[in-house]
Amino acid sequence: MQVPKLNFENDFDLQIKQDKDTFFIYDLVRKIWLVLTPEEWVRQHWLHHFRFVKRKNLSSLILEKKLELNGTTKRIDLLVTEKTQPKILIECKAPGIALKQVHFEQIARYNSLIGAEQIIISNGLHHIFADYRDGEYHFLNLKV
């Protein structure tokens, strides 16, 4: 399977295996093999970024947590916590998906329930960072 090189300063040793025509990637947090979709490729890069670059414990990384929003069940992609408090909420898109206002609105709705201090929207190639303070989002110019 050909996967794109993503825009992260570090390269990660991601475990990939193939079973017949399906590729799988190992998730360090859930300790399971997941189907390697383009979005999962991005999510696993973020997981490794926070685990190995930012030195976060695996227990501080929450993946695909369910939440109830306007009577429907949604799933967040990745939440980084500190002492159980939500710090960074990340919404992952496939590398071929252009990041748009609708994606910001999606993560902002999720964050209205989560209350993280920062949000990140990423397709692995482009990343949008914003701090949430004083009831507003303030966009940042950061690199990963």
C-alpha cells in the first residue's frame, strides 16, 4: 500500500501488516490492529507525535471517544489530557481532504462539550491550530 509522507518533523516507526488485500496499522493506545484508512494514517501520526515527541503517557491519549451531540452519537478522533483534564482536541481528515470552515465548525461543536484548551484540525499535510480562551478561538502558527 502506498501511503503519503505526512507533514511531521519526525518520522515514526509505525507498524503495518497486510492480510490478503487489506492493510492494518497497530494502535499503541488500544493495543489492536486497525484497518489502515487514510484518516487512520493521520490519526496514528498524531498519536506517535504526542507519545514520542511530546512525551505524553499513553493513558493521556484518548482515541475515538463517543460523545452525544444534539441527540446523535459522534466520535472524537484524538484527545490529549493532562491529569484527566482535556488539553488538546484533534480532528483528523484524510490527506486528500482539503481543510475547510466546516471542519473547524465540526471540531468547535465537539469542543463545546469537551472543553479543551486547544484544537487541531489536520489532514496530515496541513494543520490548523487554535487556542480557546475568553470564549473565542485564536488561531496559531505552529509546526509539528
